[in-house]
Amino acid sequence: MTKTQISYGIVLEEEILYCSNEEKYMILEIILFVEKLIRGFNPKHTWRLNSICLKSAENKERLIIRHELTETNKNLFFVVCGVYEERSQEIRNILGEFYQKVNDTYNNRDVLEKCSKKPIFKEIIKIITDFLCSKYEILLEHEEIKQEVDHDTTNKLLYGGISSQGLPIISKLFEPTLLNNLDKEVTAENVELFNSSFSAQLATIEMNTIIRTNTYNIKEIHIFDLEDKKNNKIILYDNIDKHHFSLTIFASGNFFEIKDVMKLLKIQISKENILHKEFSGDIKLYKYLEDYFLGLDREF
């Protein structure tokens, strides 16, 4: 990896404060939509966005993220993005040092927003990023990625669904206790409302990734849960055939095992002829596909 392949960003709520590479601006915008999901469904601020993976025909672009809260509980994201392995420790080291140096310079996070409006802000951040690129270039080129897998986890399916061009078709909430984050009573009506809103948000993230980047599809969203540190939350997306049907699951536990279950689900559900035709517009025709997610729940 060379230094030209690493880009840096700082995102605060619905605003991109800094982007080192204008060509990556559209990619950073994806964080804005994921931030809305986190803010809307986790008002207790226990979820931390950890990484996002986007895939094009040529490569995978990874956004490794440090998610902080400001003094006024705004979501603040420090981002390092590029084409590299998810388990790269050197990339995590870069991100940690990027955060630390910016934090040392603007030690009040709410002040960071005000300072970002000044022309000198970009110059100061560029000095930091140029230093990091120089320091880590050789380390990245010679890094050996460790294939460590943590089996001390409990896999749990939280949600599964199918959408077409941003419209949820099948959506099944498997963990009604997610409503507790919203201080909502677990009733049939509240579960239905949560399920409808959550599925719409997930589909919106996917569609906006395609619209904003033009060449990338979103594949993974990794979330660190402060209330369940051993079981990170993962959102996985995959496409079915060429007719813009998308498969989505939201789960917690071991990423690699969850990813394997997702692959199995795609193989099984892709056998359905209805998913190899254009979306009919009649959601009722797809209702039976929900059985695949019930079977998937037993896999977990």
C-alpha cells in the first residue's frame, strides 16, 4: 500500500468537516446515512460505528472509523479509508494517531466544528496526515495480517430482509428487545412500526451508496456495542441476480461465522424464480420468502 491510497475524513453528525481527497467525498457521505440509523435507533448512545466496507467491480474500499461523542452528544467520526485488509493493525494505528493528534490540537470536540470553518483548518490537518502517511508507508507495505478469530461470542440474528431499489419487500425483526433502546414497550404494534422504520433505513443506506458513489455497493457495516462488548453488531448486504433485489441481515456475534451463514442464505434463496424476475410491485407475492429467515434464525 502506498500513501496515495489512504484518505482521511472527519464527519460530525450530518456534516463532513474534512476530506483529504475530494474523490472520496461521496464515500464519506455514506457515513451520514449510517449516522442517521445509529442516532434514530440508539438514542442511548451505546453503539459505535467501527467500519464500513464498500465493493465495486474492481476492489473493496474500507472505511475504518473511530466513533466519538462530543460534549453535547453529537456523533463525531474520524475516518481512514482505502483498499486494505479489515484486520490491518497498522491502519488501526494510523486511525488512533490521527484521532489523537487532531484531539490534541482541538481538545474541545465542539470547538472542532467551529474551527473547521476556517481556511487554516485544512492546512493543519494536512500537516498531520502527511506526517502519518510518511510514518506508516513502509509499515503498511510490510505488515503481516494476523488471521485471528474470536470464538468467545454468541451469534444472534436480529433482523433479516429483502428490498428492491430502496423498497423493503420482506422484513423480519427477530430481536424485539431492540425497542428497549427507544424506551418502547414490546407490543405487536410497536414491533411493526420499528420493523417498518428500520427496514426503510437499511434500504435507504444501500440505495444512497449506489446513487452517491455510482460504482460501489455497500457490503458491511460493523458496529461496536458498549453494552455487549463481546458481540459486535454487523449489517451485511448482498445482491440477488441482476434485478436489483437485495438481501440484508443484522446480527451480532462472530463476523466470519455470520458471513458464512449469509452466504448459505443467498445460495438457498437465490433458487426462487420470483427473485430472477423484475419486481412485480405486489409485496404479497413475496411474503412466503420470510420462511427463509425463520430457517436462518435456527442456524444461529
